[in-house]
Amino acid sequence: MNDQIQRALIRQFDKHRIVFWYDAKDELRAEFDALQLDGVEKVEIANNEYGLKYRMLREQPEQKFLLYKAAPQPDDIQNWLLDVQLAHGTFRTDQVGIWMSELDLGIGFQSIVAEHVEFYKSAKRLELLKKQIQRDDTEHMVRRRMLAICVGGDARIDSVLEHLLQEYSEKSDDAIKLVERCGLAEFLWEQVKQHYGYHSATPGIKDFVIELFKSCYAMLLLNTGAEVRLNNDALVFLKRWKDSRQFETSFEAISAECADILSIERDLSTRDFKALVELDFFRVVDQKIISDMVHAVTQRTVSTGDVAVWVRQRRQTHWYRSFEHCYEAIDYAARFVYSLAGMSLQMDSLADAVERYKNSWFKLDQLYRKFIYHSVKSGQTTLLSELNTQIENLYSNSYLLKLGDLFSHQVASTERWQASPVIRQSQFYRHWVKPFIEKGTKVCVVISDAMRYEIGDELQRAIRKEDRFDCDLNPMLSALPSYTQLGMASLLPHTSLEISSNDTGTVLVDGVSSQGTANRSKILAAALSGRGQAIKAEEFSALNRDASRELIKANDVLYVYHNRIDHTGDKMHSEGEAFDAAERTLEDLLKLVKKLTAANVSNILVTADHGFIYQNRELDESDFINDEVSGQSVLYRDRRFVLGQGLRDSENCHSFSSEQLGLSGYMEVQIPKSINRLRLKGSGSRFVHGGATLQEVVVPVLKINKGRKSDTAAVEVEIINTGSNLITSGQLAVSLYQTEAVTEKLQPRLIRVGIYTKGGTLISDQHEVLFDFVSENAREREFTVRFLMGREADKANNEVVTLRLDEKLEGTSHYREGYRTAAYTVRRSFTSDFDF
């Protein structure tokens, strides 16, 4: 006890020169007598008040005094030293007094301790409060700090509620029971009432959350038929809670519970999904929107522009991550339908067909691939079945088959396999690689098996988005048949190419087998006097920086072979994963290009041996050739071509001699017309190549180099000034404008928007907006943000506040404040102005 009293008194004298000690029951005289405090004079009050006052204030104004009285504190009117006592400190030795002394609280705070004794019984809680309490705290603020300590949050009512809601979602009630035991429940619900308008005869967490979701749902839908019992701050709170990474799990659990209690699914069934695009309190809202959008796109009752806007709006919402692939599939489906409707598939020649394909037709293959990829990734087979069926029918019948038939007529009329001025694959080394050698410049060639032209187009855009990288894309006509052995051989330096006269399908380069990386490396080394080499992509990727640089240093030409698409699609059990393999290939190649440039490669070519055709659904019987290919000698057959000698003509196949195909030797080739397949036991049929469709024979050549100067920037975003910068109600709509369209080098900018006081207090809800508009139409690059003003806005009445755009720092969770700002003046109170 003595040590505790001494410590408490030392703290008192750190702040006061004079300390009063009333020992109401005369129990601690011995402690007073034994007490020794450096620099403190002990005096007992015993009818000597006047003399003491004169001595302390006039004779010894610097001396510290401990004034002890073995009696209760006298009533104020009888207390001759009251003015001195009020100006200095009082030391109490009852439990409440000791706690107050520990916290350095004045006599005016006695009730706040006495009414919440349970709180102070915990030394841990007392210590936490002691660290948080501030000199200018009011009783109200101290109670808020106590509430925060009970629940583990901050001394803000929204933080207290977030922690209580998290506990509720975990089926626990420890914190709320502690609040009740500490006598803080009445204070809690009074605060909730003041801030959010919540009042109930039997307040509780469950009752509050039901009312929160019910009222906010009605607010956003402007549902005048539903009773709204909470105020605008409740909506701001729900939005912040929903967007909090820390509490998203609790939000989602409680949202699901309230959706069931409030029968949200039944209510949504009567609503137009277009009225819901800004609402994301319930997961079932996304399900409603997606379901209706699928139907609308299938029925073609909405434009592709509308779909793009809706999907873009949903990207900013809470549940988008759960339904991302559904939304993206719908967006690509709408774009595919729109693009196909406006596409003419007519062609005048083989060369004209290739030109038209690389200018526009390839986009339909790309849109189809992206749709199928996202559709499969979504896992929503039933939900997207209607759309899947339509897209498959359109792609297979109105595009792939139709284009294949038209192109097949051009193939039939050609005497030699060429489409001048398009470069043939056999000219690749001479046209693309050799000029670097002649200039004494190193070059690396990356060959990705089965990377068709539309994938190359997406890779080009991905590369150009990288800082200091530039990339040109050109089409190249692959060798025919469009299979790996011939395509890979055609890309090597050579004088002649010949398909072996056996059943292996192996291709000889100047009489040497080109099968496998080792043989191709030998061919390169021979052509480049030992300064050429081939390596597999995975082997190069495994090299450290020094080893990769040594490899580049030792060679003038390096061929790097990548194989993911063909490796996946050419197997019956995995052909359905071909489009997933395409997405991963884009990631692989971007990493590979960066690793090559890090190894001091300045010039990179990326190309492919062939393309492919793919249909996601099972094929019909009509997609297969019924008659059997036969002849004097059928040496090699695949799903899209046959090699042999003395082959019998077939009305279902194109027939070519080696000479027509630019090959040496006497091999004959037959290729099914259009997109038809040959039956091949134990082989897949949806992913095929080897034939003569544009998707198989038009391959990309990407020429990549890395510059020294930065050449990327983010688009600029401006605040559109409407002429009135007054905030006169509880809501504010602000238009933001992206000044230029997004390109590969002019990239999106992520902005967080809110309205703040001069002191930095947020007085509205916050919005995170990604400005990634690609439209050249300026009006289509405007975006309207609607702010809800919070309770703090009332305090800023007649003050200037700031609309602030903060920029997300790439690769971090941080923002650069004040990218753009605009001043507004608050001109009235908000709380009486709400329509709901």
C-alpha cells in the first residue's frame, strides 16, 4: 500500500505544487507519517487553513506541499481552501480515487469511474486507457475510449461497430458482453442513435445490422414504399465497412444473413437490373445482374456499349472479384456478337484474305478465345449456358465455317503456296534474322509453338505497355502443312527443306534432320560458324543473370523454343485447356522477353511455327471427312493433313505436290477443305492444326526492342467545373474527365476520390475509380461520381472543403494525395435535407 501511495503521489506532484489528501476514515495516518517525498513538505490541516493559505501562496510560493486531513473533504461552502484545491490536485485513497489518480483525472470525472467500476478492475484495460487518454478529453471522449478498449478498436463509433460486427459474424459475444458488464451499453446505443439514427426498445447488434442493410438498400434504390429508419451516415458507414479489407469477411457473412432475412432475392426478381448496377450490398445482386445481362445479350436487347459500361461499373464493386470471369465473359460475348454482325468475310485472293485477316477478322478469333477462357474460368456452366450456346453457334457456323469455306476456294485456286507481299515462313531467316547479322548485331528469336496471330496481337499490346519497350507486329504465311516439324524447320537458316520419305513426318534442313532442339542447335551453329545456338525456354529461364549473359555473349543468334499451347492442345485429355494455355503463354513470353533484355539482348523476334483452330464444344459428324484417304503409299497422317505418294484425289481435300509448297523431294500432301478433320484414333479433334485455314497459316512476327528513355505515362484526369462549387444538400455529383484515350503507352490511372475538410477529415464516402477508357469519343471518357455527405459535413457548414483525387502508387497500397483538387463551399446543414 505504501509503495502504491508513494507512486501515486509522485505522479500528482509531477503536475501540481500542492496536493490535498483527505483520509475520510482516519485509516492511513501511519502511511502519511512514514511517507518521505523529496522536496515535499507534509502539513496536516487542523483548523489552520488561513495560515496555511498565507504560507503556501505568499511566504513559500515555490515549495511543494502535501496537505493531509484525517476527515472527509468538507462541503464546498465550509472549505476555506477550496480555491487552492481547485487550482491544484487532490489525492484520494479509495479505489475509485486511486484509479482516478492513475489516470490523472480531475474531480469532475469521478462519475465516469464510479459508474464503470468493472472496466477499471482490469489492470490491462486501465493501462490501455492510461496510454490513450488525453489532457483535453471530455467525459464523453473517455467513455468512447473505454468502448474502443472493450471491443479492440479505435475511439470512433464506426470502428467500435466494425469490431462488434466482426465478433457477431464469428458467432461470438465476448466483446458486447464486456461492454454491458462495464456499464457502457447504454452509452454505445446512444452513440449509434446520434450518429446513424438507430433507435430501438431492445437495441442489439443483430437488430442494428438488419436495420442497416434494410434502410441502406431502400436508400440506394430510392424505394419510397419502404420505411427508412436510419440516416445518411448509416449509408456512408455501410459503404466504408463494405470496402474495408480488414472487415470484408465479416461484411460478407452478415450480408448473406441479412439477404436471407430481408428476402432480397425475392425483391430483386421484380426489378430491372439496370437500376442495380451501383448497388453491391448483397452477393445476390451480382447474380441478378449477371443472369439478366446474359439474357439481354443473348436476346440482343442491349448494345455492346451499354454492356461495356455496366461491366466497367461493376469492376468497382465489392463482389466483382467473385464474379469477374462471368462479367468478362458477358462483355466479350457482346463484343463478339457486335463485331460479327458488322463483318464482311468476302475476299478476292489468298493475299487479300491474309490482309483482311490481319486487319480485322483475327479479332473474332480473339474475342471468342477470351469469351471461352472467362466462361470456363467462371465455373458457371448453367448460368452461362444460354450465352455459350449462342456464341458457339455464331462462331462455328457464321464465322469459322463460313470463313473456312471462302478461304478454301482461294486455296484451291492457287498454283503455289504463297500470298505475296506477305512473307512466307521459309523466308523468315533471310528476311528477319539475316539483316541483324549483316549489321553485326545480335538477335534472339523466340518461337512459341502454336501461337497464332490473334495471340501475337495481344502479346504486342502487353509488350508495348511496358516502359521503354516497343514492338511491331507483322503477319507471316506459315509453311503447308501447318505442323510443328515443318514450321520449325522453315524458321531455320536453310537452302532447301524436304519432308522425309518415311512415316515420321521429320523435315530435313539441307539434308539434316531438324527434329528436336539439339539438331536445330547444330543447324544454327553450322550456319553461323559456331555463333548460333538453340535452347528451350524453360532452360533459359532457369539460368541466373551471369549465365544468361554469357550465353548471349557467346552467340550472334539465339533461338529460344517455348511450347505451352501446342503441348496442351495437342493432347486429347487436355485440348480443352488450350485457351488457358494461351493466357499463360502471354505471361511466359512477357517474362522471357524481360529476362532476355536483362541479359543485354536489344533485338528480339517472337514468332510461331503454326497457328490452330479450336472449337470448345464437341464436334458434329459433319465436321469430319467420311471417305478414307488412300493411295499408293500413305506415310503419315494427322487430323488435318496426310503425307504420302501416289495419293488418290478426293473431293473433300486439297492436293499439293512438294514443288507447289516450295519443298524439295516428291512428297504429296492432302489437306481437308475448310475446317474439316480427318478421323484419327486416340487423338483430340477440337484443337487441330496442319491444315489451310487462316487461323492455322497466318502466324505473327513480333519485332521487339528496348529503348533507353521512358516512354509510358498514365492518362490525365480532370475535374469538370460545372460553374457551381456549392454543396447545399446531402449528396454531390461530380464529373471527372479522362483527357485522352488509353493506349499501350498511355496507361490507366487509378484514383481514390473523397471530400475533405482543411484539417484532412473525410466528410463523404470514398470512391476508387479506374480511368481506363479507350474510346476516342471525348464524351465517352467522362465519369460521374456521386458522393454521400457524412455527419462530419455538418461541422463544416459555411467552410471551404476540398474534393481530392488521390493517385494509387503502382505496386503498393499507398496513395499520392492531391493529384487533383477542387474547392467547394458547404452552405447549409445536411441533416434536415434528406429525401429519405
